[in-house]
Amino acid sequence: MSGFNRLSRIVPALVLLLGMGTLSGCATPPPADDPDAVAEYRETNDPIEPTNRLIYAANDRFDKAIFRPLAVGYRAVLPQTVRDHTHNFLGNFGMPVQMINDILQTKPRHAGDSMMRFVTNTTLGVGGIFDVATDFGWPDHDADSGMTLALWGVPTGPYLYLPLFGPSSPREGVGLGMDYMLDPFSWIGVDNTDRNLGYAKMGLSAIDERARVIDDLDKVTGQALDPYATIRSLYRQHRQSQIDDARDDSKPTIPAWFPAAMRHSSKPTTASATLQ
Amino acid sequence: MSADRLTNFRPTRRHLMGLSTAVALAICSRAARADSDTDRATAFMTQMVAELIAVVNGSSDTSGKAVALQKIIDKDVDVNGIARFCLGRFWRQASPDEQKQYIELFHKVLLKNITGKVGDYSGVDISIQKTFTRDDGIVVSTSVLRPNNAPAKVDWLMTVESGHPLVIDVIAEGTSLRLTQRNDYSAFLTRNNNSVTALLDALKQQANG
């Protein structure tokens, strides 16, 4: 299986890098007689900060030298509409694994959204190039395995800055692996062509995502006194809000196009009549 | 029960009823006040959003927009409060002179960062979604629409402590501006021997750079 082949290469590399990380340095906790500093250290929850900073610096160099220029080129060469449709097309591949996570999160309404998005966008939306599902009342939402684990009560754990993937945590790192395993597209295909198409999709997705945040990330790194710490803070807050949104979701089941007159037909209208 | 004890009991009961009425009234008036606070916050935000949209979508250049934005910020945002929050535990460590310098620099850097952000925006629309109270203030949720961008959820946290609503935080897509800033400053300070002077130097560079 091509998916398994890829995984068998990625996992040892990750394990090796993480192993290197734990060897090369841990943060020094502040002295116990400074309660404010100790509280802050606990809140930051970044015990392997020196290692994380090394990986951040390496990622940053890679980003500045190769990744960001590629994304800038991508944005310069292709007009916005083409980029949007590419983004829709790539995002459509993520719907099956998103639906699986919706189900694991026991969010049937979200799961319905993901399924209908995949079905309508793949067919009416010409292979996912056009996002017709949003107009039909099935908007996109965030759902991945890291969030699923969070809703199951798994704590996030200390901060982890992963090579290439960036800000993460043990929970989100495991989530990345789970998403890969749960994604049917990881397992489709048997020959080299399929595998290469998979790599192309991964590469294009990465450039697409990078291109979408060029300006925002430039501002963050330009305005922060400590970009590493700022990204750590932004990542954690954003992740928490994604999880809170999923947990608090109370979206009605009925899609927008459903006739308004029929929406309330299930209401017990006879009950009020008998009372009078 | 003797008549004597009954007479003793009656006033207590009357008191009790009086007390419960007073409590009920207090709860009602508190709820009413909370309602009026959220109403005021919504009205305040509607006004501020209208002013913001007018400036951001206006035809003036970046420096013109900066001047107009500064007016809105001075009037509607508790910058001093935000500045103190961002310095966190180091505020107490700073000398009065350092505190004064810090507040001044914070104003400059904040304005610079904000105008840097909105200078090239146009066609922005902000719609108010809902208002609710939280432990630390009143939140007005808005949806910010920029051309070619997905709508962004932006929450404005405000306090009415001074009698007049003031913005004390902006939470964009779940990320709090003042918390992120505070984490940035505290990381910088931790890596610079907790020296407020070092922070002031860095802020000077940001303000003038």
C-alpha cells in the first residue's frame, strides 16, 4: 500500500527528530521563591523550549529560503480565482477524514455537513473546484483528530514545535498521525503514479496554505519581539477556540434551502389546540 | 404555639417578606442594569464600527487614516489598561519613570501596528452579531468581511467600569490581542534577565523603526 509505505518513511524520521530533541535540551525552571515566574513557567508549559526553538529556527530558515518564496511566487503567478478554486479542490480531499472525525466527536450534524460537502462539491462542484455546498447550507468547519482527542478528554500536553509541521503538542502530533491513518486517500493507489500524485497533492496543499498566510505571518514575525513565543501563544489560543467551537456547536440539522413552511411541521401544533 | 410567640413571629415574617421583595427588586435592577450595560455596549460598538468602517474604507492615504484612527483609539480604547495588562507581573517591578515611558511607547507601537494593518485595506464590512457578558467584561461579537477573505470572527471585550464603555481587548478568531502581546513581552523579558530597560529599548526601536 502506498499510504503505508509513505508512513513507514515519515514515522521513523519524526521519532528520530523528537529523540534528538529530548536529548539536546530542556528549559531551566525559574527559582521556586519567585511564585509569579513559576506560575508563568507552568502556564507556558514548554519544558523543551530550547529544543523547540532550535527546530523553529531551522524551520524559519527553510521557510525564508524556499517555502515563503515559493508561496509568494504562487500568489504572484496565479490569479485569486484560480488559487481559490485550487484551495477548494484540495480541501475537498479532506472531507472524508473530516467526516470520520465528526462522527468520532459525536457531532452528527457536522458529519452530515462534511458528507454533503464531499458529495455535492465532487459532483456539482466539478471534482471540488467549486464550493457549491456552502451556498446550499452546508458550510465548512474544522474537525481533525487532535480536536477529536481533545473532546475525548485527552490533555494537550507540553508545547512541541515539529519539523516542517510547526506548532504542535503531543496530542496534536498523535492527531496528525491518526488523520493520516483515517484518511481514505492515504490508502488509495498501488503504484508509483498514485504515490507521486499523493506527494504532489501534499506539496501543493502546503504551498496553498502558506500562500494564504503570507501577510498575516509577515506581520506577526515583524511586530513580535519574540516571534517564537508569539506563535506559541497564537497557536494555543486558536487551537483552544477551534475545540471550544466544536464542543459548543449547536447547529440546526435543517439545511438553508429547506422550505421554511415545512421546518416547523414536526412541532406539536395540536397540543395548543386541545388546551384551549 | 403561644400567642406571645406568634406576635414575636409576625414581624420576622414581615421582615422576611420585605427582605425577599428587596432581594427580588435588587436582582431585577441588577438584571436591568446588566441589560442596559449590554445595550450600551452594543450601541457603543455600532457607533465605533461605523466610524472604523468610514476610516478604513475612506479615500485618505495611510497617514490620513492613521490620524483618524488615533482619534477613535484615544476615545474608545483603554490603551493604558491594555498596556498594564500586557506588562503583567513586570509592571510592579518597573519604576514610575519606566512605567510612564512604557505607556507612551506602548501607545506609539500599538497605533503603528494597527495603522500598518489597515493601511492597505478597503471594502471592509463589519457586522455586529451578538452581545454577552463574561467574567471580565462585556463582549460584542462581530463578523469582519474583507474582499477575497473568509469572514473573520472578531470579539470586542469592553468594560463599563468608568461609566463609559471602553474596549480592553480584541479577540480575532479566538486569539486575544492583549494576551498574545503579554506572552510576547514576558518571553522577551525572561530571555533578557527580566530587564524592563531592555524591553523599553526594544519598544523604542519598534516605535521609531
